[in-house]
Amino acid sequence: MFIVLTLLGCAPLTLQQKEKRWGTHPPVIKAAFASNTVRPGRLWRVYLDVEDIDGDLDRLYVFIYQAGIGMYPPSVTKLPQKFSHGLKGYFVLPIENFWTWGIKLDMEIFFKDKAGHKSNPVYFSVKVVYKKSQPEEVPEELDRYLGTIGIDVRSPLFDDGGFWGGINWIWGN
């Protein structure tokens, strides 16, 4: 009997139960921008202004596609309680300095709240180049570090994840 009651207590909530508890409004990305170029070895900044009027903003989802690599495993970041009504600032994506010049990344970002509602997605493309880019005009309220996107960008030369294993195709080994 105890096992049955325990399993019933662990049953997932329905959408109606979640909406009753946390609200019916999805999060909204009001503004989002980023540079379309970044230098190797630098941090690429993604500026976001997100609002959730229900106060249940929960997670940030980032998906990256790179030619020669494919789709990276997604980055899912649990947001601290202080951001439950929204956030303004930037997240960074570290770009490796070793053999990353010339790569292009396509990114999708969205948020989910505790009820399971998904925000409007935003899309970015960035190319790793050695030319100096123009500094971004950043509104003061968005010039606040929020965290790091947990994806390790790598060179297509090392597409198997190993340090030297992926380079063998160059020399035909």
C-alpha cells in the first residue's frame, strides 16, 4: 500500500494543474542581439531581455549547429529564483582559440517556465574570424553578466572529440 501511495505522489502534474499553480502566460523574449563575428579565444556575448509575468521563469535552452560537427548536445541552464520574473543581461559562449577560425555557428535560444510554457525562440549566427569587430552599442540595463552557455565549441578538425584523432583524415591515416 505504501508503494502505491508513494508512486501516486510522484505522478507528474498535468498542464492544467501546472497552469493553476504557476500561471498561463509563457515567457517572452522582448529583445535579443549578439555580434555576428567573434575572434578565436574570446567570449561571444548574447544579450537578452526576458520577461515572465507569472514569475515562474525556470530554464534557458541553447541549441548550436556547426557545419562539420553537427548539432551539439543542448545547454540547459536552471535559472536562480531571483530571475523568476525575468532577466536582463548577457550570457557568454567561450570560443576555443585552437583551430576555430572560419567556423560558423547557428544558434537557437528559448526559455521555459515551470508550467512548461516555451518562449518565442530567437536565432543567431556567428562566424569566428580574426578581423576586429565593431563594439556593440549595449544599453546599460543589458550590460550585466548572467552566466556561461555550457557548450564547448570545437574545431571540425577534431570532430570526434579526441585531441588528435580527428586530424588523421588530413594525412590519410
